[in-house]
Amino acid sequence: MLGHRPIQGFIPIIGLVLMSLVAEGTVQAQEKAKTEKKQEEPSRGKAAVKGVVVNLQDQPIPGVQLTFQLEDTVTVTVQTDEKGQFFIDNVTPGIYTVKVEKPGYKTFIETQKLEPDTLLTYRVKLPTEEEAKVIRGGDDWKQANEAFKQAQSARARGDLQQAAQHYQTAKAYFQKVVDQDPTYAQAYFNLALTQALLGECEGALQNFQRALDQQFQPSGNLLVTYHAGRARCFERTDRWAEAATEYEALIKLMPDNGTFYLNIGQAYVRSGQYDKALEAYRKFLQLEPNAPEAKQVRIEIDKLKQLIEQQKKPK
């Protein structure tokens, strides 16, 4: 099996966009919702949701509007009562966009899957506009970004042990920020990047998704870094078809990067897409005919040709 080549530019790109990482991003709010055993029986075949919306001091917020939108077909709206609680029943199962909003507070948007015959227990924490401003300019945010910068410097020097220690520090501070302000999409994104660099892929993929759910829209070098981080995490978790999708996005952004063609070729092989793998390897050789991996790639191309011919033979 052809060895995997590190994504060229993944670490340097993150270094280049460090200043972008500390910029303000689109923000929303969330604490993790969890599905429990039914405590209040939903209508048969339908879903139900009960929950509470609280402030940063865990005090209930009355009069918060929650909107559950299932594509363009179903919209359910409810408001929290004086205890900050709400309950909805008889909801069509599906994946909903949830919007939680009240004037003076940060708005939270994410996706939630509502299962049939299941009660989703939902808890959302919302900071006020003023609280969010304080957290985003606060010491924990500054400490997180300083630790990330130190990690990048250590990695550039080749001191991987020191880099890992700084990444761990950065991760802890970024986590602290999102715990304080669950509406901070940029902090989720920064946390995900740090986790991806540490190889903590499950958490990285979850936090990338949280940032996107809350309408964070990476662009430029941040978009390249996003796809590169997700690609490596999908590889680490043997989700090769999804890794290939990320490399396809990277190739659209950087069509002359030979590393992406090499890596997507391997992802195609692992996901059984031999024709696409053959095409990707040929493109890699076209871009980097004298690369150290070129000899092995030519061997892999011959193997792929044989596999494709065998598939074409009638059984």
C-alpha cells in the first residue's frame, strides 16, 4: 500500500491564518442536547421535544422563541414559559434547523435530528450581547490564541513534543471559551483545528460541524485548512469516501497541488473507486513526475489497471 503523504500547506496554512482565527465570526449558541428515554409519551410515529433555555448563570430565560424548520415542509414555533421551559409534541421526524432567539441575546442556530417515538431533551445556554463581547475579548480567548501561536512556532522548529504541549494548552482554553459562551462559532472552529492537529478526530469533526451549524463560513486559507483538517480526520477514522470528498474540494481550490491528487488516489483505492484512483494517480505524475513517490505510484497504476480489467471480465 502506498504510504500517505502529509498534506502540503496544512500546518503552514494554519500559521498563515492565525490572525484570521482570532477574528470575530458568525455566532450562535448551544449546549449539547441529548436524546433520552421517553419521559412524556410522543404521539405514535411522531417526535417530541422538551427543554429549557438558560443564561450563563443557569437561570431560566422566559419568552425565548424556538423555531424548528424541516426543509420547506414543516415549521414548528414555540416560546419558553416563565421557567424557561418548552414542550412540543406530534412533530414529523427528520433533521431540523433549530433557531433560538430573543432580543438582547445571541442567537443560536444548529441542526437536530428528531427521531420517531422519541423525546429529545434539549438544553440551550444563551449569553447576552454584552456578555459575549466580554468573553470574546477576555483572557481565556487571548491565552488560547497565544498557546496556538507557540505551538505553531515549536512545530516549525521541529520540536513536536513542545508543539503538542502547546496545542493541548490551546485546546483547553478554546474549550473553556465555548463552555462560557456556547454561541461562539469562531471558537468552535479554532477548537476543531487544534483537535485535528492533535489527532483527536472525533472531537474535531464534531466541532467543525458545530461551527458550520452556527453559520460559520470559512473562506480563503481558512477554507483550505478546514477541508484539509477534515480530510485527515476522515482518513484516521477509515471514512475513505468522505475523505475523498474533502480532497475533491481541496483540488477545486488548489488544482495544481500534487499532494492532493496523491492522497485522493489513495482514498479512492480504499473506497473501491478504482477508475477515479487511476485518474488521480496519473494527474499526480503529471504534476510531480520526479517526486519520491513517483516510482511507487507507477506500480500502483499497473495494479489498478489489472483490477479494472478483472472487474470488466464476465463472471
